[in-house]
Amino acid sequence: MREVNVKDLIPAVKKLCIDANYYMGEDVIAKIKEFKEKEESPTAVNVLDILLENYELADKEQMPICQDTGIAVCFIEVGQDVHLTGGDFTEAINEGVRQGYQDGYLRKSMVADPIIDRVNTKDNTPAIIYTEIVPGEKIKITIAPKGGGSENMSEVKMMKAADGIKGVVDFVVDRIKRSGGNPCPPIVVGVGLGGNFEQSALLAKKSLLRSLTVQNPDPKWAEVEKEILEKINNLGIGPQGLGGRTTALGVHILSKPCHIASMPVAVNVQCHAARHKSVII
């Protein structure tokens, strides 16, 4: 049994919040460069160049990649042989977020109530925290800031098994078509299949953590991802909705078993600022 004081998590979470918002992942940069070489629209190429320059400036000047520094979505894997001590685990994660958004000069975007009392909490808490118990004695923390514009283009649909792969493909492509330029393309499209209503949405969110340079390990889903990506990029929406063939950088599918009467499908749309950083403690 390994003891970990929850107070030791605070500086780690703080750093992850700042780093995720300042430093774009190499996988996103590589994919934008790859698509830029194939892009046929001069306007689209110019937008992609601007995005690359923006990432470079954010890194150099240590400033946020985007003004929307997002909800702090936290995926935490806790080893079953870890004993957490020294206080409230959830509050420690929120304190790390609080310090990261304050000291990193990141925009605070959380309101205390969704409808009646939409007052800013002024420290970007509470974070969205998903905790999973896993084998071992380590703690893995992943922070994935998620902006509102792309999140608002997401959707869950309870489909029928008879709808099949074609139904899934058509639903995902239509969701992106209806989104247009709103999610700030080029986007990454997370797709969650199976489970139940809420698990499909979580699968779609978690799928966005996969590197854009890593193919789906399941060949059948890798083919479906390729088909959806091609159809999306044939829509002509393009970078920032200004036309072109680079609407999406990737499609990521995660699936789980589901009830015989159901086929839940969730689409979680991620803007070009596909930000996430991890640390193992």
C-alpha cells in the first residue's frame, strides 16, 4: 500500500491546467501540417498557417492558445494500492484547477447555476472529474480543457441496432454538417458507441484523448473512422468554416457492449485546440 497526500496533487493539477492551455500537442501540429499539404483552397491554407503561427506564439510567449480556456475536464486513474491521505481528494483537484487558472491568467468560464443564477464562480471550479480505479500504486491525472463552442455542437442519439454502421456514419456526418463553422474547425470528432445513454457520451469524450497520430487498434473501427473522416472533409466546411477540405483532423471511436434493445451513439466535437496533458504520480 502506497500513501499519497492529496495536497501533493495540487501543484501537479495546477501545472497541467497551464501547460494544456499554453502548449499545443505535437500530434495536432503534425496533422495540421499534413492536411495543409493536401489542401486545395488558398484561404484554407492561410487559415492553417495562422493556426500554426498561433500555436508557436502561445508556446514562445507562454500565453493561452485560445481565449476560451475551457472547463477543466479531469480524467484520473487511481491505483487500487494507493491510500489517499491528508484531506478531500475532490477539493485537492479543484484547488489545483483554481491555482492553475489564477496563476496562468486563464479565463474563468464556470457559472454557479446553469439557468437561474448564472454567476461566474471566478476560479473556473468546480472541475469535471472522472475517477477510475485501476491496478497498481500510481495515480495518472489527465487535464483536458474543453471550450464551449465545440462542446455545444455535441449530441447523443439513441439509435436502433437495425440502423447499423450506415446509420452511425450518417448521424455523425450530419451532426458535423449541421455544426458548420461553429466548433472552430479543423475539428477532432469523438464518437462513443454502446454502453447506455450517459456512458456513450463519456466514451466520446475519452476518445478525444487518443493521439491523432495513433490509429484505432481495432481494424474494423479504424475503417469506419476513415470513412467518416473522408465524408466530413468532403462537406467543404473547411478551416474556420471558410471552405476547403480540412474540416476534421481525425475521427476517434470508442465502443462498449450495450443492451440488446439499444444502440447509443454520442458525438463529442473538439475544436482545433485539442488540448490535454497528463502526468503520473
